[in-house]
Amino acid sequence: ETEVGSLANDIRRIKVAFKFMQKLGVDFWTFHDRDIATEQETLIETNKRLDAVVAEAKKLQQETGIKCLWGTANLFGNARYMNGAATNPDITVFAYAASQVKKAIEVTQELGGENYVFWGGREGYQSLLNTDIQSELNHFASFLKMAVAYKKKIGFDGQFLIEPKPREPTKHQYDYDAATVMNFLRANQLFEDFKLNIEPNHTTLAGHDFEHDLLISSIEGKLGSID
């Protein structure tokens, strides 16, 4: 039996995942970077691990015909992201998150991903007493603009998606619901670069029916995916 957290175990898990997906007859799969490749001590080591697992996933895609619908970066699980990633007041955390997203976009492109998802699980606040909202929103917009610029630089033709969610794990998230996200995109000249990935339970957390965010995003031509 392979050791938990080892490369051998990560490879074993991706093989089992594709075998299971084959049995289900699914046509697409999705991934978080840290779900498929265990995070290591340094970013360089982590990226090396991710490359190894992605190489195996690419081979399995070719063998099974299962395609990559989207990839994303886990910017909420590690303790460094306790106070956000793109909106974190610590520039070193912002930089680490940017590096992580850069790599996640690259491997999503390598796997032929049709989309790339941004989910800001910790892009928000716990208390207004110690939060500069405008500054954090500006940082968030800058982060996304850098991602758009890099997407164009490497020629990734997949669609960028943002997944709205009002809270959990933070008390309030900036990507609260479909209308909030679209207003943010408009205000920061990002409207043409993104569509939305709508998740049913997230809409109910925001006090809406699932159909609400589907309709709101569809009206604007921004419904990119349903999670």
C-alpha cells in the first residue's frame, strides 16, 4: 500500500478516479490542483509533483476519451490563505497565490481544459472593523487582470469562469452572487473576459432559488457553466 501524500499515491488516486469515471460513463472531469497533487514544502517541489500527476492524467485522458472541463487552484485550504489570497493584506501571500494560479492555468491548458475557474473561498472578510474593502477589491481586480494577461500570453483559449458564493468559510465573500460578480467585472473592465460558473447550493446560501442566478447570468450572456 502506498504512503498517503506520496507521488505513488497521487498517481494511484488519479488512475482510480479515471477508472471510476469510466464506469460512470462521464465525458468530462474537473480538478483542483491540490486535490490531484499533494502540496509539498516549497512551491517548486509542489509544481514538480503537479507536473508528474498531470502527465499521468493526460495519458489517461487519451486512453479513456474523458476530457477536462475545467481546472482551478485551491486558494483556501492552506493556512496561508486564512485572510484571503488575492485580497490578502500580506503581499507575499498575494504573490504566492498568483504563482499558484499561473501554474494551474498552465496545467489546465496542458490537459486541454475548456474552462478555468476562479472560486474565491476566502476572498472576503470576517469583520468590517479591520477590513479596507475598496483596497481588497482593487487587489482582487488586479489579480484577475494579471491572470487575463497571462492567459493571452500563453495562448490559452479556454473560458475564464468565476463561481459566486456568499460565505463559508469567510463571513462575507466578495463574489456573493451572480449580480454582484457581474457588477464587479463591469466596474473593473473585466466583463468581456469572464463568465460565471453557477453552483446550486451557493445560490441558496445567498437567499436565492437556484434558477435565480441561472437567469440573472443568462440574461447578460454570462452563464458559462453549471456546477
